[in-house]
Amino acid sequence: MSYTYSVFKDETKLDISYVPARLIHRERELRLLEEFFSFIFKTPGKMTQRVIIAGAVGTGKTALAQRFGIDIMKKAEEHNLRFRYIHVNCREYRGSLFLILHHVVSAFHPNFPRRGFSSEEMLRILMQILDEQDVHVILTLDEFESLVERDGSEAVYKLTRLQETRLGMPQRLSMIFIVRSLKPLESLDPSSRSTLQSNIICLDAYTQEQLVDILNDRVKLAFKPFTVMEETVNLIAELASSEGGNARLAIELLWRAGKYADAEGFNIVTPECARKAASSIYVLAKKSDLAYLGLHEKLFLLGVARLFKESDRAYATLSELERAYMIVCEEYGETPHSHTQLWKYLQNLAAQGILKAKVSSQGQRGRKTLISLLGIPAEELDKTITQLLGRK
Ligand SMILES: Nc1ncnc2c1ncn2[C@@H]1O[C@H](COP(=O)(O)OP(=O)(O)OP(=O)(O)O)[C@@H](O)[C@H]1O
Ligand SMILES: [Mg+2]
């Protein structure tokens, strides 16, 4: 058959270079950024601004700045203001101020020669170009740490004290600095630090609920209707939130889970696809760790594996797992251990990152413990444990 079915409608919406039209749960930060730079339209040339965006991996720093950049470019066009938003990843230029500035200059003069200039001269040339073209710029220095690490205080000083050498001239160059942590800035000399630390926007790690919203939005954009199970989205959000609330990881897991579904010829993306995706990204439960588990922990895990393998679910209750464990015990001719024992096994397996237990908030019959299998596909777990237990 030449036609192969795909769960995807538009995979590009899951690409890292895609800038989402809506930044869910970052509306407040986006407004704050707009507020900081509103002077560009009110009093162009009269002032400049510096803003730091700080947050851990995958908290949406780059996406926030890029969304802001696209929006402000559009607004500037409506206002007939000569304005450019330029986004540079410092790491791509090995943290070299010279190479970064060369890149910025090239945005105005492609093929600008690289040789024969120092970074001070490059900065002077840039300002001259901005004056000649009567243009205002917001320059975002993404992954700014790498510039601080390589070129240190001096580079930061040159950038931030720029206007002081241009007394009486229009102010043209504002900056956004993106960092994962404010720590590296502590190594700067006090004057560079003080000019930097005026406006800081801190992005908190996404909660599991926020990740669910972000994922659902992408599901709508990238997948055909009804191809991604709600349980799958919940499991991915759970995985990504236990890895520090990282939206990039969440979106990558979603994409890979879809890829697994396509590869297996499924027309829906099940939680097992997400577990397979996760195990291909990081192996939480190394097979060798499983070998050190006690006999009944292995039997319990085998029950877990069977239950998740046979159902398309992400979560199970302890009593359901207990039942699965009892069936396995029968099969292996072992007397099942008590409920209290199982509870201890669960804690141990959770501590090792193989299982995760959480207390559900909903449910008519009060609170229940919901258990999910993380980091290893049920099928692989079943195979590995069965092997470890040997023939019976
Ligand atoms: N609020 C959000 N709504 C929709 N998508 C988001 C949101 N936040 C982040 N994303 C998406 O998650 C991924 C990671 O975000 P981003 O690249 O901005 O993280 P980051 O904070 O820059 O991480 P790093 O420190 O690794 O550079 C991107 O694909 C981005 O589009
Ligand atoms: Mg980034």
C-alpha cells in the first residue's frame, strides 16, 4: 500500500523553530515586556531600556522574546516607525561579542567584512548604521551566559554603557538579555551588574496543569482530530513536570509519541507511545537497576507492566495493580505479600523513578492514589522482568 496513515496534520507546529501564536500562561509576562518597551512608540530616540528574562530550561524564555519581537515589529510597521527586532543566540557565536555584533551589522549590510575590526569598532559601526538609517533596535541576546563566560565584564560594560559615549545623540539600541539563572551575572563587576539588573522578568517552571494546556494547544495545531488521547497528554505533562516543568521536553515527547504511533500503524497516540518516546529520550529505569529489585518487587512490576500493556491507560489505582500482582504471583507459584508491603514497594519504585504515585483530587469516592509508569514502555518492562524472573 502506498498510502501511509499519519496521526499528524501539521508536524511543523511541533518544531523547535515554531513560534506559537499564543503563549499560554505567559500572557502577564508578555504584557510586562510590552510595558517596558512602550516608550519606543511614545518617545522614540529619547531613551533605551534593558530587560533581563530569566528562567530554567524550557520555561519559554526564547518563545516569549520571539513572540514579543514579532508583535512589536508589526506594531512598528503600523506606526510607520523605522524599527528592527534582532534576536541572537550568543552560544551560536561562541559567546564572542565581536561575532555577535558582526551578525547584527550583517542584518543591515549583508556581506559586511569580518576582518580588520575590533568589537569596539563593530559597535561604533553599528551605531553609525542605525543613525544613518534612522532606525531603532531591540537586540535580544539569548543564552547570554555564554557571552558573560567568554568575554566577561568588559563586553557587558561596552554594551550597557554605549549611550554614555553618544551624548546628545538619539538613543537607538535597547536590549533584552536571556539567562537561565542570574548566578553568572554575579561574576560581573558592580557597575555592569547595576546597569543590567534594573528590570527582571522571572519565568517559573510550568506546573503539570499548565503543561497540559500548552500540550493541548499544540495537539489541536499539529494532530488530526481525536488522535491524541487525553491520558497521553496527561502522562506527557506529568513526565515533563517531573523534569523541571520543561515545555520543550513536553512538546518533544508529544512529537515522538506521534512518531511512534505512525511507526506502529496506530491511528491514535496512546500512553504507551508516550512511554516509548520518553524511554528514547532518557532512560530513567535502566535495565540493570531492575535486576537488583527483590523478587516481589519484580512480580509487582510485572503486574504493572501487564496492566498498562493491555490497556490504553496512563494511570491505575493501587487496588487494580494489586489484583494484577496477585495474578502474576499465582502464575509464578508465589504467595502474595500484604497490602502494606506493596505500599512499601511502590514507594521504593517511585524513589527510583520507575513508577509515580499521586493522590487524585477528583472522584466521587474520595481521594485515590493513582499510579503511572514512567520512563520505560510497559512492553519493554514486561520483557525485561520476565527474563529476569526466568522460566517458571
Ligand atoms: N507558554 C507557552 N505556550 C506555548 N508554547 C510554549 C510556551 N512556553 C514554551 N513553549 C514552547 O516550548 C518550547 C521551549 O520553549 P523555549 O525554547 O522558549 O524555552 P527556553 O526557556 O528558551 O529554554 P532554554 O533555556 O533551553 O533555551 C518551545 O517549542 C516553545 O515554543
Ligand atoms: Mg531558549
